[in-house]
Amino acid sequence: MKTRQELFSPLQRLPRISHHLGIELRVMRDDLFPVIGGGNKARKIIKILQEPESQGCNALVTTGSLQSNHARVTALAAAQRGWGCKLILHGDKEELVKPKGNLLLMLLAGAEIQIVPSSDIAPAMQSAMDVFRADGLNPYEILGGGHCVAGAMAFVEAVKELKEYCQEDKWQPDWLILASGTGTTQAGLMLGLEQLGWRTRVIGISVARRNPRGRDIVQNSYLEIRSYLQLPSLVQPIDFRDDWVGQGYEQADSTVISAINIAADIEGLILDPTYTGKAFAALLELVSSGEIPQKSNVLFWHTGGLMNLMASDYIIVK
């Protein structure tokens, strides 16, 4: 039984899309994770901040795009704790004129924002750390996307939550589909499922990176958490697909826009063009191609992205 103090995301059936596709489809609603705007980055930051809290830190420095979910949850988490926050972002400075989506939330949370070229992120983050220290604060640096062992461990632990739901419903996924970026979410889910002894096949759908780089990043994260847990080193095959990247990060093609429309129209499930729309477009194609067989139990791990949808310039509604 969940208590009010526990943080969890609901697992929901999608009966109409299931009927439409001929599979048993359910969705893990991390978009409804109940803190700082939700999403997989919210789940990560709660775990990541355990270390700086134990070390007496009182300021955070991180990086991302102007619509970064990770930067948003970092800013809001810092505000909740009364900490300083400096965000080193990359993107078009003109977005600051009329901020929207995640950028608006970062500003509302009182984060100090510096926009730099991608090539200048590392020195800008070091400078931000130095300034905080000079001001007498104890800052903590977080890599973009929450890419670290703690971030991955959040999803090893999330699988325990999934197990609880599945035991209640006497249901177990044959396939798990998710949007995959920095790799820690996919790696954590893989190891968590492995520890359960489930044979669920995990397919990460790239939101930006091409293979082999994207696949290698997931593999490295997987090996890092195995080492952290003092498990024997084991190279697992990583299923990381880059077929739906399109023109890259924050870029969506007509297939992705169609998938967003289908999910909303049939189930009222809100997806976005940066992350979950790409993953759901992949799911639809994997089923239609027969790679995911009819009558399969399929879990779609919804990593969030509502703010990305609201900030999007794409014409979503047909």
C-alpha cells in the first residue's frame, strides 16, 4: 500500500489503442510523477539530490537546452530547498524575450540563466561553481540530463514500483518502449528488469543521438551501475534505435506528429515532439511491421514532455 509520503507514477491501461493495435498496451505515467512538474527527470533529480543534501550543499549548477526538462526540475528543486541555482543553457537567446514552457518555469523558480555556445558549456559551468564558492556557498554540479549513476539508479528502483503494479494486476510486459536520450533511464530500467528475472525486451528510441554513439552511451551507463552495485561486469546487448531521430533533437517529422495525434485522439494521452512522440511513433511502427507480435504485452514508459509540447512551434493538431 502506498503512503502519502511515497512518490510514484500510475500504471494505466490503454484499452482503445490496445484494441486498435491488437496488443495489450499499458503506460507507466512518469509524466505524472508528483513533484516539480513530473517526468523522468523529476524522478532522477530526487535521487541525485540525496548526495548534495548529505554533503550540506546549498547551490546547484547544471546544463541543458532552453527547453530542458532536467534544467527545469533542477531549478524547481533548488527553489524548494532555498538553494542557489545557475543554469548554463544553449540555444537561441531570443527565447528569453517571451519565455515559455520549461524556460518560463526556470525563470519563475529564480534560477540564474546563462546562454552560451555548446562548446563553452564546460568552462561556463566551472566558472559558475567558482562564483558560488567565492560567495561562500557550497555548490554541487550535475551533468546535463542528470547523466550519472544516481540518475540511473532512480530507474533501477522504479522497476520495483512497476513490479508492485504488475503483481497486483497479474500482468508482465513482453516489451518496454521508451524515449532514450542520455541513456541513464534506459540503462536503469534494463538492470532493474534483469534483477527481477523478467525477460522483458527494452527498446530505447533515440531522441537525438545516432548509433553507435547512442548505443555506446547506454552501454556505458549500464556498466557503471553494475559496478556501483558491485555486480560482475556483463556486456548486455543494447537495443537503441535511431530510426525516428529525424532532423535531430527537438525536431519532429510527420510520423511523429501523427503519433502525437493518435495518442491524444484515441486515449487522451498527451505526448510531445521532442521525446515521447518519437517513442510512440516507433511503437506504432514496430507493431505494424510485426516485430512486436499481436497479443504482446507492451509497456510504454512515458518520460514526460508536456512543457516541450506547450513550447513547440509545430502545428500539432490536424
